[in-house]
Amino acid sequence: MSRFYRQIVLAVTILFLVMGMISPLQAQSYTDGGGYWLPNDKEKIEKATELMQQGKSIRELGIKQARIQKKEGIQTLDELMKKDQQSNATYRANMAPPIKTMAGWTPPEFDYDHILTTEECQRNPDSSSETGYIKNRYSFCWSHVASYQVPVKCIGGICINEGVQFQFTEIGYGSNQSRKMRVYYTLDDIIVTHPSLNGAKLKIDMVCESKLNAGDCQEDPDYPATERTIAQWKNKNFGTEIFTSEAPPATDANPDRIGYMEFWPKLTLTHAPRKFKKSIDGIKQTIRYDSARYMFAFPEQYFWQGAVFSKATPVFNVPITKPEFSMLKEAGQHWKFAMDHPEQTKPQLEKEKPQKIIPGGVGHSTLTRMYSKRHPEEYNRNQSKTRSTCNQEFKNEDRTGKDCDEYPFRSTWEGSSTNGSDNFSVRLISSDSNQAAGSWLGTWYAYDRILDGDQFHVEVEAPEKIATIRSEGQPQDGQDNRSSDNFSIQNIPSYATKLQWKIVDGPTGAKFDVMKDISFDIDETIFNDLQDGSETEIETSKDLYIARPENTNGESFTVEVYAIP
């Protein structure tokens, strides 16, 4: 390079730096442009968009090029099931109540609760996470902002870029009728920084990999990968791909003919005039296929095969506070009490034995389904131990119209006998509630495809006491407002929507406020004019106190705070 030419390049470079068209960091030479998934951060997305529109590299923000997923090959069934069980994700199964007929309790009709719109997907904070949002076993989604930068002018290793950016959303649908899974995807908010990029081609392909059997990943040829120009994507912004699984022969090791598949989106932008081609891969998601013949709901609903998103632990959700679920109230109250207060349940353990722990609660240990006809001996042992325990515990009670309910369920490996200790509870409840609950549990196993060996949680939606505080009948000595010590409201169950305040001791007609203790500042009033039975929005804090009590005649009182559905 001649001295004269070097001087020209240096002068142009300095001019660009002075004009702010490029930054010193860009002088690191990003001549190949790149493809990126922008971080799930509104401020960072706005800054990246601004840099892109200025022709600058978004790597100034520390954003790295998107990874390319690698295929990992076939694994064993044990390995794949273990991965499922290691997932921290959960979902709550919502099912209609059982129906009382002349023949007894019958199940509601099966109904998919799918993610129906991209807006529904994007509203959930998990939709842009590394795991995506698993709404339930049949509905998953992932949504992220994709950005491509195409170098158009490079001088001395310093480039000005044009860009393409859009919101990519994929929604996956499983099935309770077939070994088939489909993915619907959309592109929204498409931005190009130069008209020429409307002619760039974007190919979207859902890549899949068989994980257990060779036939686990079969792409439907009628729904291939889609390639369109950016202009065409603006006019038709969606696409679909469908995958099926070939059922393997049933074996002793795999009697339910399970298959596993991983899939992920690959987005490739090609701009031929600039000789630019970049691919970015989205997150991996797992599908489990099965052909379990015991997926049926009495008397005549059959679900012989299915495809589910398996990397989330199901939560058997029991909303007993809703009037339409009143038939489950007694059973649900028993299950919740057993998990919350195991030391108070029957049978009581001898003093020298370890503390009683009853599993199943969300955030703690799980229950594991045991299919009775595959494990008849163990199932019968649970049934026999429950019966003998009930006969002993309730031998002096009138059991007319009542059944002995057990928790954990006899259809789990944590049942009364198979748990290996006495970590279970029995209680007499009405036969009607017991039979409704049994029918509903069996139905849920089929509707959510809970296979033999699948783990799950139990959550009973009922008021849960989260705080108790004693208040004086007037402000404490030296205080203008405070009538109690500080108390905490924490650990609100996920199903709770409000707080309920109850006066359980003292003048029930008392009224009071709740204030927040703020160090080195004026305390804030959180709730006004509360009385027995008041309901409020949820407020969590470690520094609340009762204030300005009225109608107490100077008598102290106790307030209990409940989180309610």
C-alpha cells in the first residue's frame, strides 16, 4: 500500500470517528456482520435497535453472536427420563370438575388449554427464557427478538452495517390422540434499515433430532421449511411444520412404546449481493411420544397415544374454594393438611422415629405414579396397609356414609406401604367426596398423560395462613400510630390473588390500618380501615405493623392474614 493511499484511509477513518458513524470499539473489525438473539431486556433491545439503525455494530453492547445447536445423538430411556425429572419448570393442570350422574361420578370432557395467540405467549415472562414457556403438556412457546447485521461498507477493516430485525415467536402443540406435534411460528415488527434488504431471503426450518429410537423424528413433507424474501415475510408472516413419531415395538424396558425428540428453530438470512449468509438457532425443546394403552377416562374416553412437552413437572391442581369444586373440598382439605402439618396426621409416629414428612407439595418432593395393573402386588400392599391403619385409627368411630381417604394416593410409589416408612395420612371423609376425588385423579392421569413412573406435585387451592400478629388496642407507648411489632408477609402461594384479614381473638368489631416500617423516612400506610374479613391486594414485606386501631375499648386483639385464591 502506497504512503499516499494509507494517508487517505487514515483520514477517512478519522472522519468517520469524528462524525460518530462508528465507535472505537467497532474498529476491532466486525467485517462479517452477524446474527443475534437480543437479550430479554427492553432497554438493551432499544439501544441495539438504535445502533442498528445508525449502521453501528450491536456488539458495542456486549451482545454475542447466537449459538448454533449441536445434535447429541441417541440416549437411553433412563437418561432421557432423568433429564425430564431434573427440570425446575412446573405447570398447573386445569381441569373441569367431575360430574354427578345416576351412575356416579363421571369425568368432564377433555379440553385442550392451548396457547392461542402470540400475544398470550409474549405476555408470559418465561416465553423469552432459556426454557421457554410450557403452559401445559400440550402447549409450549418461545419468543425472542432476532437481529442480523449485514456489512455494506468496509474501509480498513471498519464497517458500516445495514440490518434486519424482527420478533420471532414459535408455539408448539402436542396431542392426546396421536404421535404428532406441530409448530406454528410468526415474524412480527419486521425492521429493515435499507430497502435493499427487503430482497434478502430468510429461511426458517424446525430442526429435529431423534433421541431414543430412529423413528422418533419424522418431518411431514407437506410442511417443509419455509424460505421467503423479507418483503414476502412482511405480507405472510407465519409458517407451520409438523413432526410425527413411529411407535417402536413394546418391550419389557419400554412397554409404553415411548419415543423422544428434540427440536429447535434455525433461521438463516441470505443476502446474495453482499455475499452474506448467517444462521441462528433458537432453544431446544423436548417432545415425548407414547402409545400407553391405559390412558382412558371411565367410562368411554380413550387416549391411546400422544405427544407431550415433558420437561416440566405437572402440578395436580385442586381448586376447592371454587363453588363448582365443592365435591372435592373434604378430600382436598385432607391432602393439604397432610402436606402442611404431617406431624398432626394419623397414624402418629412413635417419638423415637424420625420426623414425619409427607411429600407432594410444590417446591418440595414429588409423587410418582404407579400403574396398578403393572404393579399389582405393590398397589395391593398400599391398599391393604391403608385399610388396616384406618381400622385401627377409627375403630371407635361411626363410619356410616364415610370412606377412609389416604394421602399420598395408593396409585403412587409414595403410598402407605411403598414409601418405606409411615409418611402418609388417613382421614375419614364422606364417601361422596372420596369417590369424586378418586374419579377425578384417575381422569387427570389420562388427560395429562401421566405414565407409570411419571412424577408430579399436588397443590390444593385453599386459604393459607401466612402471618399472625398480636396488636394492642391503642398505639404503643411513645408511638403515634404503631400498635404491634413488625410482622412479615412472605411466601405467597402462586394461586393466591388476594389477602384476607381475620380478627381471631379480642374485639371482633375492631378496625385498623397496616403500615410499613421505613428506616430513616416516614412510614407508609399500606392498607386503610381493615376489619374482620377484609380482603386486599397482595403486598409482601418483612416490615409491616398494625396501626391506628379503633373500636377496641383499649383491648388487644390478634390478626391472622390468609392468602386466598
